[in-house]
Amino acid sequence: MNWEILGIWLGAAVTLCLYSFLYRDNPFYKFVEHLFVGMSAGYWVIYSIYNVLIPNWWENLFPADGGFDAIWLVPGIFAMFMLARMVPKVAGLSRLALGMIVGTGAGLNMVTFFQSNALAQVKGTMISVAAGSVWEVFSSLVLVVGVVSGLVYFFFSKAHTGFVGRTANMGITILMVAFGASFGYTIMARLSLLIGRCTFLIEDWLPTIPAMLGLGG
């Protein structure tokens, strides 16, 4: 048995089952959908065990020198609290673990988020209009006007009337342009995936049909 050809046919079958949803919902699409979700869940379980749980917790709980570090029992207990959600009587324990995760994550990421997002955005907006070509100056002005008008749209402490209303309307336009560009980028990415699947079917799968049907020379 040619395992390479078998793999190609399995890939083609899965691809065709997925695209059968374009006609209507059907059992073939549901099967492949469940197969994908199940395989993804299984993969990430194994990945988490061998690349997260063992190196980050188990090897610290039981060091290589044969000792035992009891302090690492604490994260293990909180991990068990997360699993307590499956037992209704003790499901409330999971809130302790979730509170620890959210609080620790917020504290660790606050400074990084502020520097990489907030300050970076402010720095990107504060572009000098005194230097550069006419197009660079125009682009800088458009950027500043877009940011300010977008912020005014989300400022609800003052009624959007008069000058504030006109600025807010400009902010809506800027936001719609940004959303449209983001949506267009998403469409381009999905079309790239479609082209890749079509290329696979045409260049990899179709040439194997004569061999599978015994029509090859």
C-alpha cells in the first residue's frame, strides 16, 4: 500500500467533506468538524502535558537530584481547583483559581501592555509635521485627526451635537474604514487558504486518481 497516496486521498476526502457545507449542512461535514475538534483537543492535551505541566511543574516538584520541593504543591492544588468545576458541590473552589490567574495575569501584563500598546500608540500618533515630504506631513495629519475623532466618538460625557457631533461622525467614518480594511485583510487570508486547498486537490490529488483506479501504466 502506498501510504503517501493514501494520505493524499484522506486529505482530499476531508477537504471535500468540509466544502460540502457550501451546499448545505450534512453528516459528512459534521463528521469532519467533530474530527477536527477532537483531534485538536487531543493534540493540545498531550502538548500541555509534555511541554507545560511536566517541565514547569512536575520537574520542579521532584527535582533531578531526587528531592521534593513542597512549595510546588500550591500550583498543583490550584490546578485541581480548576477541575473542581466538574463537581457541582465543590465548583466554587474554581473561583479561587480563576481569581489567582486573572489577578496574576493582570499584574504581570499591566506594565508590558501599557508600554507596548498605550505608549506605543501615543508615540505613533505624535509625529512631527515639521519635517518630511508633503505626503508624509499629510499622512501624519490624517493619522492625528483620525485618532482624535475616533476618541471623540467614544466620549459620551458630552452630547454629540455641534462641533463635537461632527467630529464624532468623522470618527465613525474613520472606524468604518479601519473595520473595512480589517475585513478585507481577513477575506484575503481566507482566499489564500481556499487557493491552497484547491491547489492541493488539483496538483496533488487528481494525478493520483488513475493510480488508485488501476489505470496507470
